Amino acid sequence: MNNIKIIADLQEREQSRVAILENGKLSEIFIEYNFETSRTQGDIFKARVETLVPAINAIFVSISTKKQNKIEPHNAFLYLNENELTSKLKPGNELIVQITKNARKNKAPRVSSKISIPGRWIVLVPNSDEIGVSRRIDSFNERKRLKQLASNLVAENSGFGVIIRTAADGISEKFLREDFNSLLNLWHEITKKYQSNPAPCLLYRDIGTLGRVLRDEVADKIDEIIIDDAEEFERAKSFVEKFFTESPDIKLYNENTPIFEYFGIEQEIQKAIERKVWLKSGAYLIFDQTEALTVIDVNTGKFTSAPDMRHTVLETNLEAAEEIARQLRLRSIGGIVIVDFIDMDFGEDKAILLKNFEKFLSHDRLKARVFSITQLGLVELTRKRERPDLKNVLMRNCPLCGDNGFIEREENIAINIKRFIRKITNANNSEIFLIQANIHIANYINQNFIDDWRKEFGRKIFVEGVSGFVWNKYRLEYQGSNKELGERS
């Protein structure tokens, strides 16, 4: 059984990060820029119809967003059936929608008029009589029991459907009813807001990053949760006490070293956005991501320890398959994936590779389907796309090379600098800190964050742009007192 540890980096109000470690290795990372947007998958809005697109039975609707603490309208994309489009909706009409797919690159977020509200053990589906049980619950008798409980809830509450989640395996009727009633009360609150607020507006924002990870992302037993923020620590304790039958060990982290740095996660994140991934054997993988698909190339590199070429190739491919399964989760890569494994001449070796690849992918919460090896020796697979991939969360197109390359996003560098400032302010009592950075990054920080940082840390913090400074590098140029700074000047 896997040892699962959750590490939550929640101290910086501008960004939330939660990591899942399985047997000591980083398996998934969740990053959310809190200041950027409230357009997150699961959020519910009162929207206004803006444009009809009859050719594809779709409309664009205006929803409310929050960027840099300012409320701004934003368009989202909604597919409809033909009757809904032609007979019911016109520009200016209002409706309730929920984000089902986050915005990606230059694509608008996708929304649905079918609302579903997840709890720990069930999903409530208003305006429906749907009854479902997670396919990941294998036991026939348990599925039958849970379906009967769901049927009872639907029969007693007309107009609401219920989907039983994987986490409900073995849960008593009492807990399911409590979860259902809690979600029912939440829905009534949402409908009241809908009736009393003009469109576009946010009606319901899903629980924070850590709450979503605890609720949605880990079906197995969690052994330990470590959090670096006292307020979030108390919230997590309450959540676990309410919804976990086997409570994990929850700890508050309060060391000076940033929590991701202490546990080696920061370094792993940087590796996860690199093109090349080294394997323990000396072989390596090359990841090339495009808009349409991801291509992964497997190379033997320095690996030559197997007794002959056939075994070298097979062992390299098996090691690569296991790491690819982990990297798909870690990088949050979805859609079509093409893997160019090292060519194998024997059919039995190909069968072994495919069987093991499917086994490695079976640990993934998101559905991944492996197809057979093509005539060109390529393995095709698809993986459900549920959230933006890590590269697009942390990187953006480089304006200096015609958008052909990638650079780290300004906001991510800024938050890394803030973590650095927190580390050095915790270590000493200096009045003044002068940080040097790339001119563009320094200007971005001074325009957006510096006043808030000074208030938060209670120190005089200056960020100075230096000509020729590398894009994502920074350094502490000075720390001391007003008097010392005057003498130095």
C-alpha cells in the first residue's frame, strides 16, 4: 500500500500550492494563482447570454471574474442542444452555469447549464433524477447497497439526482445523508443568490486548493498532512474530522525554510517543466508538448547494464513506461499522447511493455486508455484533461523569440521572490531589504505587489531592476538599517 503524504504551501496569499507525495516521490502538484481569477472548474455563475453560434449549437455567455482584486466580465463557451438554442435563449437572457473546463491558452473556459455540486461522498445534481455509482467501486454488493441508498435520497427529494463517489465505499447511510443534506442547503443558498443578484456574478466558489485535493484527488488512505498556514491548518482539521473515517496525522509546519524547499518539492517542480527527464538507469525521456498532442521520446542514453541489447531495450522501455505514467500525472498532461519507445523486435516483449504500461497508468485517478503499438512502433494513449497542464500554469510564450519558446510567468517569479523575502525576514531583524531582479520583473512587482508586501512583512522592502539580469534570477543586494543604507549610499 502506498504511503501518501500531502504537503500544503499556503502562506502566500497570491498563490496556493498542494503536493501529493506517494512513497516519498512527488506524484501530483496543484497550483492556483489566487489573485488572478475566480474562473475555476466547479465554480457556479449567474451568466448573461452574449452571442449565439447556431452553426455549432453553442453560445458565449458573460461571467464574472476577479483579477488583481478587480471584478471584470469574461466570456465562457456553452454547448446546447438544438431546442435550447432556438426556442429559449436570446442575447441578454440570464442563466445559471458551472465551469466544466478551465480556460487554456487563448481558449475561453467551457461551462455547462447542468450543475453538479460535489461533497466528500456524493455529488448532488439539481434538476435531475440521475442515480450513479462510481465505477471504481468494484464490489457488486457494495455498488448495489450504495445505489439503493442513492435511490432512497432521490425518492425523498424530488428534482435532485445523486452520484456516489469512490470515497463512499463502505460508508454508512448516516454519513451519506449528512453529506446530501449539507449539499442541499448549499444549493438553496446558491438559488437565493441567483434570485437577488444581477448577472454576471459569481454564485458559488468551490472550496480552496487544499480542500479540493482532500475531497477529490485522493481516494486512498492519507497518512500525513503538513500545512504551513495556521488558519488553513484549523480548516483542514475540521474537514478531516468531519469527512475522514481514518484521520491522517495533521501537522503545522513553522520552520523558517519554505515548506516546499524543505521537502525538496521546489526542485522537483523545476524538473517537471524541463524538456528532458533522466531515469535512474541513465536513460532519458524527451517531452514535446503542442496544442494538439504531447510526444514523448524514449532514449537509452547511458544505460548499458543489461546482458544483451534485447534486454537493454526492454528494461529501458519498462522503466520509461513507469516514469511516463508518473510524469503525466505530475505535469497534468491530458489529451492525445504519443510515446516513441525504443524499437523492439519481439512480439512478446511488446506485449510485456503494453501490459505493464497499462498497470502503471491504472494508479491514475484520471482515465487513461492505451492503444496498441502502431506499425511505426509508436504507442498511442489518451488521458482525460481535467485542469491546465503544469507547463502552462508556470510558463508562458516568450515575446522575445516570436512565441516559439517559453519563459516563466512573471507572477510565479514574483511569488518566488516573496518566498525568498519571507525566508530572509524570518532570519533577521533588519529594517531594510533591497532585492535585485530583472528590470521587467522588478517593474511588475513594484506595480502590483510591493505595497502589500511592505505591509505584510512590516519592513522597508525595495525591488530594483538591473539591466542584463537573467529573467528569473534575483538576489539580496542589501539588508540593514536606514543609517547603514545612508552610509553605503
